[in-house]
Amino acid sequence: MKYKLAPELQTSHWLNTETSLTLKSLRGRVILIEAFQMLCPGCVSHGLPQAQRVVETFSRDEVVVLGLHTVFEHHDAQGSRAALTAFLHEYRISFPVAIDSPSSNGRIPQTMAAYGLQGTPSLILIDREGHIRKQSFGRENDLELGAEIMALILDNQPANVPDAPDVLDKNRCDDDGCPIS
Amino acid sequence: MKYKLAPELQTSHWLNTETSLTLKSLRGRVILIEAFQMLCPGCVSHGLPQAQRVVETFSRDEVVVLGLHTVFEHHDAQGSRAALTAFLHEYRISFPVAIDSPSSNGRIPQTMAAYGLQGTPSLILIDREGHIRKQSFGRENDLELGAEIMALILDNQPANVPDAPDVLDKNRCDDDGCPIS
Amino acid sequence: MKYKLAPELQTSHWLNTETSLTLKSLRGRVILIEAFQMLCPGCVSHGLPQAQRVVETFSRDEVVVLGLHTVFEHHDAQGSRAALTAFLHEYRISFPVAIDSPSSNGRIPQTMAAYGLQGTPSLILIDREGHIRKQSFGRENDLELGAEIMALILDNQPANVPDAPDVLDKNRCDDDGCPIS
Amino acid sequence: MKYKLAPELQTSHWLNTETSLTLKSLRGRVILIEAFQMLCPGCVSHGLPQAQRVVETFSRDEVVVLGLHTVFEHHDAQGSRAALTAFLHEYRISFPVAIDSPSSNGRIPQTMAAYGLQGTPSLILIDREGHIRKQSFGRENDLELGAEIMALILDNQPANVPDAPDVLDKNRCDDDGCPIS
């Protein structure tokens, strides 16, 4: 079975890190990308706290957690670097966070579009060779996520096939997430 | 026992209502004011959901719930009307929300200063005659809050004496009322 | 409006109190009766903790909380005084608890039958004159319960009409409670 | 590194299974043993629900979950098969549960003593070859547990070293195994 190579991040700015990061420079480690928006209730109540738990559970030598601020709605309210900086401070998010590059001709930012994310929160797992091994939208279960990360740490194919991305037809955020309308 | 008259709200804008509201125009009903900031985690996780539960539990003829956006930090990030509008939409907050008027020479907005609030979330209960009967900062217990609201609905003094407002500035408010500073 | 006088408790034993209690002897105070079974998940997860919160929120001079162990199923497992004693100890329940008297010719114990309770947990509120003012089965909301108790403390009719007892057709415990089948 | 062989279960009865089970007969699969008591609040609120989540997350071909009722207090209240049967029914626990054999001269039942468990809930993970790989007392984190189980499914040593069994009696177990006491 072949996996798709994860597209490189397109970012306009990084927070919580002194230097910009690339997926390529992190090759060799498992990467978890938490795509979120600061005004997405499901990101605040479960996506981001779960990403923070991953940081606290696994060694940074094995697993790197990156936040990706994929603003696709309310650009005026959440599109500024100042707003995101304040948000990360108040919610005590310690891992590096990139601002996804705005697209020139649409509202979906570039990395979000390249991965075809369905909304926020979305979670992407990338293996040590840089392949996408899981991509999901909405609420994730810790027990299953822990198992999936360990499978990648041990450099094996997950015993559990990754969740098939659901097709969503909702146009508004609910407790689980904010879909692209 | 005499209670202090609640200072009138000083607001720069109202959301979720077609007309501006005043405490005076709501006289005759019990008023709950939920003072919050959109980037305050405790407001998002318990203050605002509790205020929304009050809306759903009591008749609007008896109890009016008002939000008060008292931005005293991160003005760049949460000080705009656009940001607050997006926040209220995403968090499905249905009750009227006022933006507290910025002060001319300091970071504490005017209504927040007039009440001497300690931070966010803060909760204020005002009786049918316009007196402050509870003012508290931090997490509130639903059972106690339900009892306090009912005591005010029934227009009697609570059997449980309401929490004494901790930081009410005695130079600003006297037994007859709290003049705007 | 007239309310029904609360039938006296029929009990075989009391725990957490040195003397047996009667509703009559508590006249003048508001009484909350929490009817439960020790093997009922909804009683353990929300009914009993809520009753304990009522103990901690209101003065015992105003509100008395009584537990009533109404065993209507699994008599072998939960019918003994030893089992209930251990349960109250482990769950740190401090208020007085009565064991409802077994019926001579059926499985529903006597007080439970006299009140026509639908299952466990059930909550009964009795006013200062000994009238039933609320009787409900399942999960109760703290905000509403706090309001109802305060209305009775202040000796007035509740502004919120008590919940109409639902008709249940389930035969097994769920997260909210255990109905009589 | 060598791991201790898991002592065989000493049981007086099995529930939720038609035949008695032995660790030996399950060799080749990962085994999670959830040691609990029915009147232990921590078992009811998190230990048993977590074990049930493991059942629902992993394939039974890979991971077998067993409950072990290790009654070491309140024997009168929770020591009967009828009581445990009612409990499992009401809490909808579907996995096989063994009653740990009472000891002849003490209060700690035999399997509990053989493993040197500290109390309930305790969680034991056994690898495909029958070795103890984790033994812990108290609340466990789902993310970490998911990772540990996957490490054993993939038949590798966990990247996170499993918690050292705190109180395993060195006089009872040696590097080759733990003889039944």
C-alpha cells in the first residue's frame, strides 16, 4: 500500500517558535498537525486540548505537534497575528503554530486547500517518511489516537485503518467542528 | 437593609438586539449581567454557558440576561465589533450583548470600572428595583445561582445573604447609588 | 391551588442518623427526598451527587435532605443493610438515608408505592406545610432545582410549574435512571 | 530486557462468558485485566468505562479485556455472585468478568495477592507471550493507554517504557515468572 506524500506547509507566519519549520526538516519524526481556528468552539473545547495532551504524552524526539491556523471564515475577527498571539497566550498553547497562507483568490487558505481539509478542527498524522497516514475532521477519541501515533512511532502500518473522511453537509459550526460551507 | 443602586451601563455598541438597552428600561425585572471577554477561557467554558442556561430556565418576563464585553487586555485582538460578532455567532449566544465603553485614560472600560469588577467572568444580579444584589468573580454554582435568582423573582430578600461585593469602591458608591466615575 | 399532603415514610431502617425521622417531625422545613437504588447508574452519577450539593448549598434549618433506598429490583444484591452501609461509606454520602419498607406482596416497596414513583433516581420536594410540590424521575437541572427550593424556602408557589411526570416505557436503566418495568 | 510472566488467574466464578477463561488459553493476544470492586467509586466512574472503551476500540482478535472482581473490603456487601451479576447488568459491562478467589486466611483475594495489586481500580497489560508489561493503580490516561496497547499489538517494546510495577513482590516473582503463591 502506498501513502500520499504530505504537501509542504504554506505559511505566512509562525508563533511559539523562533524559526520557521518545514515538514521536510522534521522528517524522521511522526508529525501531528492540528488545524484550527481560534473562534471554532470544537477546536477550543477538544481539538487543541487533545493536541496539547499529545505534546505531554509523547517524547518530542518521536512526535512533533504543530498547530495550523486555517482561517476560512470571519477573517476580520480571527485573521490577525495579534489576535492569534493573544489566543495562544490565554489558552496556554505551547506548541509551534503556523498561520496558513491566505489564498489569492478565495477564502480557503493554501495549506488547507492542498490537503483538502473539510473544516476545523482537523487532525493530520504524518509518518517518519513524510506520508499522510490519517486525516480526519471533528472529534477524535484519545484511545484510538494514542494507538495510531504509537503505530507510526513503531514504523508500522496502523492496525486500525484510518477513519474515512465523512462527507459533511452542514454549514455551521457545531460542538464537534466548523465545516467549510 | 439597603442595597446599592446599579450604575447604568456605559456602552459603545449592542449586539443581538435591535435597540440599545438600559437598566432603567428593564426596571421591574430581575437582571443578570455576564461580564466577559471573548478570549477568556473561563468565560467560554463556564460563564457564558451558565448565562445561556439562565436564559433557557427562566421566563424573559421575569429575568433578563445581558452580556457585557469588558475588554481590559488584548484590545487589538478582541476589541473590534467584528471579532465579537463572529464570536457570538460561533458560540451561539442569543442574549443581548453590550460592548463596554473604552475609558479615555486607562485600560479598564467604563462600566467595568463603575462596578469595580475584579476580572472576567463576573456575574451581577440586579433586583426589580435596580439594586445590585450579587456581584461575583469566577466560577458560580448553578444550584446557588438558581436559588438567588428565584429569591429576586419573588421579590424577597434571599434567605442566603448574597455574596458581598468584594471590591466595590466605597468612595464611588453610597447607600443611595453608584454614580458613574 | 391545593397540593397533596406527602404520605409519611414507611421505613425499615435508618442510616446516617441516630434516631428515626418522620416527615411530620420535620414540618416547618423544606424537605428534599432523593429516592435511589445503590446499583442504579443514574443515581450514582447524578442523583446522589446533586442531593449532596443541596446539603452543602442550603442551611439545614431551611432544607432537610433525606435519602430513600427504594429497592425494586435486584433485591438479593442491594437489599441488605450491610450493602447499603458500605455503599454510603464509599460514596461519602452524609445525609440520613432510610430503607423503604418492603411490601408484603410485591416488589415495589411501600413508600415508593405510596408516592407512585416511576423509578430511580426520583426527587420529591415537600413544602413547609408537608405538601408535595415536585415529584420527578430522572435527571434534574441544578439551576431549576435551586430556584424551586428557594421558592419553597420563601413559602411561595414556584414560578416554574413542577415538571409533569413523564410516562416511561423503558424496561431497563439508562444513564438517566432506572424505571419500574 | 526480560519481563515477568503473568501469574494465572485464580477465580471462583466467571460471568459474561459461557466457559471459564485462563490467561494461557488467550496466549497470542494482548490482554487487559481491569481489577475492580463494585462499590469502588473510581472503578465505576473511570476504570470500568475505560476498559469498555478498549473493548470498543480494538479488535477482539488482537486485544482481550477481562474484568477481575477483587473484593478486599465490604465482603458482605459486594462478595456475592448475585450482587456482581446485578451490577454488571445495570452498568452494561459486556466483557468477561472473573471473581477473584477468596484467600483462606486474609482479606486480599488470591489473584490480587499474586500480582501485588495496590488497590482498585488496577490495570494490568499482558503481552502476546504472557508477560506483564504494565501494572498500575488509579486513573489512567486514554492517550497513553492506547499507545501502550498498540505497542503490544505490534509486538514491540513500547517506546515509552511501561510503568514499573510498583509493589510486585520480588520474593514471589523472578525473571522467569511469577509462581502462584
